[in-house]
Amino acid sequence: MKRIFICTAITLGLVGCTTGNKPMESRIDLANLNTEAAPGSDFYEYATGGWNKSHPLTDEYARYGQFDDLAERNREQLKELVLEQAAIKSEFGSNAQKIGDLYNLVMDSTRRNELGYTPIKPMLEQVADLKEKSEVLPLSATLVREGIGGFFHTGVGADIMNSDNNLLGLYQGGLSLPEKEYYFDTDEATTNIRNKFMEHVVKMFELCGYTHEQAVKKMQAVMKIETRIADKSKNSVELRDPAANYNKISYAELKEQYSAIDWDCYFGKLGITGVGEVNVSQPDAITEVGKIVNDTPIEDIIAYMQWNVINSTANELSDEIGEQNFDFYGRTLTGKQAQQPRWKRALGAVNGTLGEVIGQLYVEKHFPPAAKERMVQLVKNLQIALGERIDAQEWMSDSTKKAAHEKLNAFSVKIGYPDKWKDYSKLVIDGKESYAENCRRISRFMWDDHIARKLNKPVDKEEWFMTPQTVNAYYNPTTNEICFPAGILQYPFFDMNADDAFNYGAIGVVIGHEMTHGFDDKGRLFDKEGNFRDWWTADDATSFNARTKVIIDHFNNIEVLPGLKANGELTVGENIADHGGLMISMQAFRNATKESPLTVIDGFTPEQRFYLAYSNVWAGNIRDEEIRNRTKSDPHSLSRWRVNGTLPHIDDWYTAFGITENDPLYIPADKRLNIW
């Protein structure tokens, strides 16, 4: 098990601490505030109203916040790197050649418009030639390897009961709409989305050469099949349950229990051999696929598979097809008004394909070693603080505390960038071929690489699940690791020139958030080795669950749009992590400044600046369509409620801003979340 980094060369939290000869600064931008708002009535508006007003939504965004703003700044840096590589006269097969050709392929709209949908005609015809039911899933597997959606998902990941080893898994899939509820909910907004989706499917078939009558008939077949799959799929809340989604069986049992599918042939087309055991994560959905293939007319299956080809490749084809695809998935679902500029789409394609090549260039130019060193110490300080928070819990028994400390001490920490970079030497990008043809090759490379690295292999504990340039962070329970890519280690999350009130309130809470995921309602079910194992006493587990119900009920009662409530069950893990991040980081901040407390700056105490820095991270604007979309599908609460829904459960916030029982955000002390 990889241990955490420890660095004692950097000392934080001392008054007069400097970066070089420059004193540390507050870094709270007063222009981001709206001091006309009352903190106890709407702290989100108070802390972020100025930023939100100065950053109105542009047509290309359904939501635009601090994460997006930093991603835009990163994107400009990545664009410069990509264009530098594209300008290099390089040998075919070099990384520079791959970057340049792929970028130019996306930018060449003239060529793509001339080709129209012809690059996918061979696949559409291949599907149309299906004659026997026995051919359906083998062809689907062949197309999956080409990057085309199938009836369900297949992949290899850590076995949660034996986290050192990988396990082949089968997972529900096959849907074009984001969640199963879109197929069944009858409220006006969802019904409208469903109707718009059906219109969209018809238009896409027409753009790919089918008559209106053919397109309508094919759409009806798509809806029948997807609705059946959706009916047997689990919803987002059910998918959060590790135990319910772990159903490991032998390969012989798979073939016996799911005999409607020829697994030897299916896996063979995917290059999967030597299968010993399989996790059938959502059995009902896989069973239903077998029934659909057996009892559905072949022409309906052909329509569904052709739709998967069109839907999966829409952004690789002509502008007309891409615009229609955006009209539904962008305008209707999220409220966006315009696609991103083509250069951003081209950059996204390069970044999504050659992410670690770009990442290596990015960290060399934009991530100084000193930033990594300071983050290492911040993480260490947060780890100490979490240990203290564990010890402070009166509801937790000594035996559970001991196991919690063992898990905390075993955390693996990844900061900035991986020690080992991904090898792209087998990937061929050929600028003489169409963008769509290159996308098929990219998909085959990624699939084959996934299988070669993981199938029947031990888990690679050094693997990163985000590129260094990503503006995000994560906790992975099966490796018990926290990861902070270089992309997020910038203002407003992290600032080398900022004082501890700012950095602990911003990146400190992010660190504490990811650490708390190891002890949230699902993360707590994994032990220090990353195995799914109950290390809690029965009484402690009961007490924990009773406490989490407080935050579930609180968010279930938040109205995010007229008639639409937040989903406390879906967001409980993230809400616990926000709460824990705040509690842990404030503890670490006080530890760091205990000997030399910080002073008032711009009229704000250090504690006030801590909570302002936290809230500023969540500044942003969002369209109503996206609020609805995220409420149905996103395990993270909306940004407004990560402030107004979370801070009222923090006792210290009341003290910092003088919040009283007369304020609308006030929650009685005995009704607040109290875990970490």
C-alpha cells in the first residue's frame, strides 16, 4: 500500500510567513461579494453575488462557475501547448504528429461537411444486414470496441471484495437519456424532454439518409427497447449501494444463468479471454437484454443498433448532424444556447484522447515544484486534523476509532501528476483519413489498452483516473487514495501567496472533502486496504446512519425549482463530504495558526475569510434546465446549496457571522448534522 507523502520543509500557519520576500495575502476578492445581502438570509448571495453578477451565462454554458472559469484559463494554456505541437514538423507516429493531426481533423469542417454521414454508412449497412438473432450481440460487441454504445456496458475494475485484483464486470446501459426516470416520469418538464427526444431521433435518422416514414418507425422501435431496458435498470440512488451492485459469479454460472447470451462469442469479439469470474452488477438489466434480443422483431433491433451508431458518432460527422445533436442534448436537456467554438471542441478531442501527453507538457510549464511541496504539507495537516476529529466523536467506540485511524494512516496521496506516464505508441492518428475513421481507431486503441492492462491482472495502484490538467479531485475507495491533479491547484482553490485562512477555506476543504469520502455513507464500508468490509460495531453503524438521516431529510426539503425538491438520498455522500471537509479543514486551520493567530483584514476575521473562501469556490450561474437535469442525476448538490444547505450545519459558522435564530438560514443546534 502506497503511503502518504510527508514533507517537513514547508511550515504553514505562521504570522509573517512569506513566499520569497512577499508577505502572504488575504486573497479574498471583495468584488466577489454582495454585502447588501444578509449572511443569515442568503449566505451564497452574500459571498458570491458580485462574482455571479460579473460572470453572466454565455450561450455555450448551461452552468458557469469557478470550476469552469479556471477550466477556461487552463484551456487557453492547453491550446497554446497543442498549437505548439501542431506546428512542429514531426515524424509520423510521434506524439506531436498525433496531436496536430487530431486537432486539425476536428477543425476541418469543410471536409466533414462534404463527407456528411458517409463515414458511418458501412456500420449502418453492417447492422442492416443482420438476419439471425444469434448475430445481434456479437455484432454489438464488435461495435462497442469501435466506440459505439451497446445494450449494456462491459469493463474491468477493482474487485471490491479483493481490491488487489481486477474483476470483469457487466453493467446496465443502453439508454440515450441520462436517467431511467426520463422514460417514466409524467411531470410536464420531463414529458416535454421525452417528446423532444423522440423528435430528435426522427430528425437524426432523416439526416442519415432515411425517409420520414422510416425514421418514425425506427424511433418507435428505439423507444420500445430503451423503455424496457430502463424499466429493469436501477436508479441513481440504487446504484450507490455497493453491496446491491456486487454479484460475482463464475463464468460457468454466467453462461448458465444468462444463457440467452452467447458469452464465448460476445467476449471473444471484445478480445476478452480466460474469464474466471464476472460481476453482474445489475442482473435484472442484463436479463432483460437477453429477453429483448429473443422476443423483439429483428427489424426493431436493427433500428436500435443503428440509432446507437448514429448517436455515438454524431459529433464526428457534418455540422448539420452535430447541430441537431446539440439541439437536443445541449438546448433541450441543459438549456445551452450555442455549441462551444470549434477550437474548444478540437482541443477537447485531443485532451480526451491524448490526455497524459498534454498533461506532461502542462505540468512542465505550469506546475511549479513548490506548489506540490506546499500541498503535501497541507494534506499532512488535514490528515492530522481528521485524526483529531475522529478522536472527538463521543458516539464512536474505541474499536471503530482504532480502525478509522488505521484507514486514515493508510491513505495514498497523489498530487499534481503521475510518476509514470501513459504509453500512446500503439495509437495511430492519420490526418489523411476522416475524423470518424480516426475515432474508430482511437476507440479500438483505448478498449484494447484497457483490456491488456487490466483483465486478469492485479490492480495498478499507481494509475490515475484524472489527467493532471483536470480541475477536480477524487477519492477512490478500492485503493483508499485521494488525488489532487495540478489543474485544481490554482486560484481560487489554492494560492501560493495566500494566507492560511484562504487556503484552508478553499483547497483545505477540498482536501478534507476527499478524505471524508473515505468515511461517508459508502466510503466507510471499505477498509484500509480498499476491501468492502464492515469494520464498524453495530451500535456505531446505527448511530452513524441516524446522524446521516439529518442531512438527507434537510436536503429533501430544499426546493431547487418550483415544485422540484433536491434529492437527499442521491447527494448524501457528497453532502457528508462537504460537512466533513469544513470541519476537518477548520480544525487544521486552527492547529496551524494556534501559536500565531491571523489578524482582521478588510474588516473580516480569519474565520470569516475561511468561510468566504469556501463559498467563493461555489460561485456560479446555472440555467433552470440544468438545475432539473442535475437534480435527477448528479450526486453533488447544486452549488447554491453546497453553501446555503451546508454551512447552517456548521456551529462555528454561526459564531463567525453572528447568525441567530431570527435568521432564515438558522437551524437549531440539535437539528444540525453532527458526524465529523
